[in-house]
Amino acid sequence: MTDQPDRPPDPPGQHRTAPVSRRRFLGAVGGLTAGAAAVGVPSGMSSLRSPALDRPARDGVEPFYGAHQGGVTTSPQSHTYFASLDVTTDQRGELAELLRSWTAIIANLTSGRPATPMTGDPDRVEPDSGEALELGPARLTVNIGFGPGLFGVDGPDRFGLAARWPVQLVALPVFPGDALSGLNTGGDLTVHACADDPQVAFHAVRQLVRAGAGVTSVRWSQAGFNETLASRGTPRNLMGFKDGTSNPASEAELATFIWTGPEAPAWMAGGTYLVMRRIRVSLEQWDTVSLRSQERVIGRHKASGAPLGKPGELDALDLDAKDAAGRPVIPLDAHVRLASPEENWGVTMLRRSYAYSNGVVEQGDPGRQAPLFDAGVLFASYQRDPRLAFIPIFRALAESDALSRFTTHTGSAIAAVPPAPPHWGCWLGQPLFD
Amino acid sequence: MTDQPDRPPDPPGQHRTAPVSRRRFLGAVGGLTAGAAAVGVPSGMSSLRSPALDRPARDGVEPFYGAHQGGVTTSPQSHTYFASLDVTTDQRGELAELLRSWTAIIANLTSGRPATPMTGDPDRVEPDSGEALELGPARLTVNIGFGPGLFGVDGPDRFGLAARWPVQLVALPVFPGDALSGLNTGGDLTVHACADDPQVAFHAVRQLVRAGAGVTSVRWSQAGFNETLASRGTPRNLMGFKDGTSNPASEAELATFIWTGPEAPAWMAGGTYLVMRRIRVSLEQWDTVSLRSQERVIGRHKASGAPLGKPGELDALDLDAKDAAGRPVIPLDAHVRLASPEENWGVTMLRRSYAYSNGVVEQGDPGRQAPLFDAGVLFASYQRDPRLAFIPIFRALAESDALSRFTTHTGSAIAAVPPAPPHWGCWLGQPLFD
């Protein structure tokens, strides 16, 4: 494990930038530029590196300390890198030390500093691999989650934490259509990095994995992306449909559906639960389906994103609407119907999906069939209780969803995501060990 | 194969935007914004979607028709997706029809249009999968290359093209340290897409693969990335070093080292040769090496990018410099020395490298060792003659380069990249078939 010296508190304000949406953000850039023009910056300088133009994007800082970890309600960044790890030690002290180390590293990285201060000594191994130098924080968030194995679920209680196990943190059941085996499912710790630069996101996970060498081992990991330039609306997934239209957003919704409440143990106050799934989509098969059939599978219009039968993307689903022949306008097996709160005891979850594309893979016996794209959705869901959200919703989807004919789940993890450290000097998960 | 109706010529000027660097480009955005402010756009509108802010980036168009295909000397975009394909038909007419179809698709996509015009008929299968709607051209370039197999090298002359084989298009030899087997090497056709949006780059390759269904089959493919926000200088690779400092750039250098000359057959006039390698870097091993040793492996200073013994990134290599003890300042096995024109008959090539990160892979026997990152460099090199550039340079590197202790080549392709169609109505590779 990397030696992790204490870091001084951050300068006031450095971690206090409020999350801003990408669009507001670019709006702000415009404001700055206009301001610079107004105070007479020569126009010939516009082709030089301009702090007003590239610094705000790279220098965007998301808070690390606070009530919640980042990357949950943070305005979605353009790139992600996720890793699920096993803890290979059975020493409680080593696990706590790892979390202390990770806390310091994440505090540094999210501020745009190296993981650990560079030594400057050429004969030492530098503690940061250096590929994010000059790249700025780029709105990096990294959240850490605790898998069921940390609490001895389905195994020995290695760390004496079984008594503090939250009942919401169940092992995920096997769903129809799962292709989960070997290392692509489970894990004792999750690391979910998001940033507006793919190199910044990967760099962060790499430094944490390095700091965990000897006490952790990566089970599976996956990079993901969304459109990277200024958004013109809800991003489209690789099926060509707008994805993420109806996420909970108000403080009341977040308090009800995402953050833990009185049911949670004290160490999880302000926490949430992550279910991560890598969902391969058979793009080749999807591309053979007519527009009308695709729209009936999803339950929305492809071009506008509106629910079937409605004109606007943000219009509410009308699950009772019938067509002239008396059939449901939104089919009974449409994805949006089965995933809707109306069909799930009023429960919802916060989805932060990214696309992924891993090259091609051979299906079945090698040499028998042309390789197909290994691409689809890296589906991250955050919720107050997976037993009431992801698990029943996804069980209904796996059994009945028209979309499930096109999908295969090839990666899975579940984790309790504790609150962030409230301030410098505290560490991630500390209340669990106190 | 998708039915490919003829497209009308593009509006004048639509394909004529000169390539602009990302930084100049953002400078131009600043100019537009300042202009908008000067003519009195209300400041409250800055948080709305502003054509002056996000349209130039998404709407950046790289030329498709012309002397050369795009993505060679184009100012590097932030993302790439590469695919190497086999041609599975032996019908010359089907191959030509595929290239006609691909030409129309690439002309459309690089202009920000769907691959093929949408039918609007909900009962038909739409010819474009739709995930790049609203994303704009995003400076997309797609170039197509012809592998040795198309000319019957090491196999039957399926298409009657053997007599037109360019002698530069040799099958790559086996190099020490290659881990190339099965489908991760070779291919009859290459597709190299680059764009300032990962979804735009993948979308392009996906549409071409779809249009080739039945006559082609993907062998291997790989996504890559570079820093995505405004550059602050030469990008760093995952080893933390600046990469791409000394590429040929002047028209004279490009004419000498990159584009074909009088030695080429007429159908390759204005063409170039691509060698693509996916190079896995053992990041975990690299991260255990001291700064001094890393710098001696590369031959440059890590922080500044300057050659060892020099202060500035752009300073020329001094391969004769000795230290006080009489030893070479740049070690004899340093990467920059072995790759330098001085050590390679004065020859150089144009490198367009991207980073890649594919998750983790188990090394050796499953379950015996912790999975390690499958990450490194997607190395694209363009050159006038691979026999004088990539092949001898890389042979020396594979045999002697200190860096080769950390690298494994896990993907490979070579292709003749013909010129672009000169104008609408012509198609890619047409002179080869005339």
C-alpha cells in the first residue's frame, strides 16, 4: 500500500464549488469570455490559450467532503471508469488503513492534485503515474462502496463487521438472462469514477488500485462514455433512444428514493446503495428491427423521446391510454412501463448510465460465427433500498421486458455507498470502524 | 448490404472547412461569443443552449472529398474507433459495391447527416441506428484502408487485383514480443474513425459494419481516447509521458515521409500506408519504476517532455551528448533514440496514438493471479512506405528498446490507404477497380 502522508486542509472554497450542469457551465464560460471582450482583451489573443476558455472546463471541481459522496447526484460527467475489487487481506486494520489512504488520494485527485504529493526525487518511485498532470480536476468524482463480502454475507466475517451489516445490502439474486460467472460479478469494494475527461477518470481508479496493491485485487472494471461536447438534450444510448429522461431530481424525491433514511445504521446516514450492471446489447440484432417495433419495445418515440402517444419528451407516461382498437398505447411489455414507478410500488432509482464499447467478441464456438460488437450500457443505479428498487424492477424486466430479448448482463456489483467524510481529517467509512 | 441511394452533391462549402486545431478552434468559439456579446445578446441567455457556444464544436466539419482521406494529417480529435475486417465474399462486384456504399455513408456521416437518409416509415428498418442524431459531425473523419489479403498476398487472388498490388503493402513480419494470434491481427479492410465525441466515432464504424453485413466480418476493433477538453500541450500517454512531440508537420515533410510519390501505382496517388498496433502496457510494472529509470527508458524528462539533458520539450535530440563519466546522456536503448530518424536512415512516420483501457484481464492461468489492467496505446502510424518506416523502426524497438520490457502487442493491421474521392460521384478506391 502506498505510504499516505496527511494532507493539509484544502484552501477555503477549493472544495465548495457547487455542482453545475454542463450547459450552465458552458453558459458561464460564455459569460466570462464576453466579459473579457468587454474589458478590452485584444481580439488577436483569442487564438492563444485562454483561461476564460479552457480553464473553467478543466478546473471544474466537484466537492469531496460533505453529506454525500460525489458521482451520485452530480450533474453527469462525460466519462466514467468503474472497478469492483476483492479485499484480499483479512486484517481489519489493513482495510481501515486502505480506506484512510483512499480518502487522501480522492481528496487530492478531485482537487486536481496528484494522488499523493510528488517526491521530486528521481531515484524514488513517484506515487502518481503522472498521466493526469495538467489535465485539471475535470469535475472528477470518485465514490467508494462496500460490497456484501465486507460484512461476511455468504462467507466468513473477516473484519468483524457482520453486526453492522445493513439489511439493504443483499447479494443480488440470479436473474433470467444473466451471463455472470467468474470474476465479472461481485466484489468487496466498488470504485466509481466520473470525470469530463476519460484519462482523468481512468487515472483516478488506477491510483486507487495501485494504493490497494497487496490488500485488494480487481475483479472486473469497465470504461464508459457519453456524448462529450455540450449537450443538446437528454443523451441517446447506443439503441438510439434518449436515456435518463425521468430521473428523480427534487430534494424531496432524492430524500425519499435515493438517500438512506431512519432505517439505516448511523454509519450509512447520507449514504445510498449502488447496483452496477454491464448490459451488453445485441446491436446487430437491434438494427434489424423496424422503427415502430423499436418504439414499442421501449415505449417511447425514438426521435422525440416522448412516451408513445404523447408529443413531448417530458410528458408523463399514460399507462392507461388505449388505441382505437382498445389496445394499450404503451405495450404491456414495453421497457418504460415495466420500469415505471407506477408499476413498481411507486419506487424509483437514480440512473447514471454510460455507453460502453469494448471491441468485438466471438459468440459461441471460436471460428464458427463472425465476431459481434461487445457494446451496450454500463448501468449505474443509486437507490435507498435495492430490495425495493433495482431488484424487483429488474426482476420484472428480466422476466417480461421486450427489451430483454436484446440484452445480456455481463457485469454486476452491489455496494453500500457510505456518506462522504464530513471534513478534512475524517475518512471514508470511518464511522463503520469506530 | 444496405441499399445506398445516390446522394446529391453537398452544398458548396460544406466540405471545405479547413482542419483547425482544437485550440485555434476554441479560440474561434471565443471570438464568436465575444461578438455575440458585442452585438447585445442579453447576458441572461448565456445559460441557454447557445449556437455560439456548442454548435461550432459539434458542427466542426472535416473535409471528405479531396486529395487525401481524413484522419491522417487532420488535427487529432479526442476519440477514435478502429476496426479491421475480413471480406467474406469473393465477388469483385460485391467488393466494389461495398466501397460505393461506404463512400456515400462516410460522405453523409462526416457532414453530420445520418448514414443514409431516414425513411420516416415506421414499418421499415431505418438505415441509421440513430445514436448520433443531434450530435453533429464533431469533426468526424473515417478513412478506409486495403489490407494485403485484398490483393491475394499469401492467398488466392479473389478479386483479380494481384496485378495492382503495391509492393509497399507487405504482410507484417512477426516481431519479438508479439502476442498476435486468432482474430487480433490482419484483415482485408481497415476502418479508422476519429471524432471529438466517442459516440460519433463508434456510430460511424457501426454503420459501416452494418452496411457490410454479408460481405464482411470484423476481425478486431478497439476504441481509444485522448484528453477531451481544450489541450494545454502535447497529450500524455498512460505512462505519464508526453507523446507525439516530434511528428512531421510541414508540407515538405508530409510529401517526403507520409504521402506516396512517383513509386506508387496511380490508384494510390495521394495515398499513404497505415500500420495499426494495439500495444498493451504493463501499467502495474511501470508504476514500480523510479522516475530516473522511467526517463532513461523513454529518453525524455517526464515533467517537461524535454529530451534528457535539454530544457525544452521542442529541443532537438542530441544523441551524441555524453555525461561527465562519458556515458550517453540518452541511453543507447532509450525509446526516443531507437525511434528517431537519426537512427532510421532519416525516415520518420506520422504517429496518431490514442490511449485505450479495456478493463482488466487475467494473466496466465485463471484464478492464479490478480487480473491486471488491459490498457495502453492504440498506435496508429501513417507512412509512405512501411518497409522503410514502421517495420525497421519497430524491429529495432522490439529487439533493443528498453520500453519493450513493458509492452505487448495484442492487435495489428496494415493497409494501403488510398486517396479520397476527388468529388461527389466518385467513390473510395474507384481507380483501383477501373
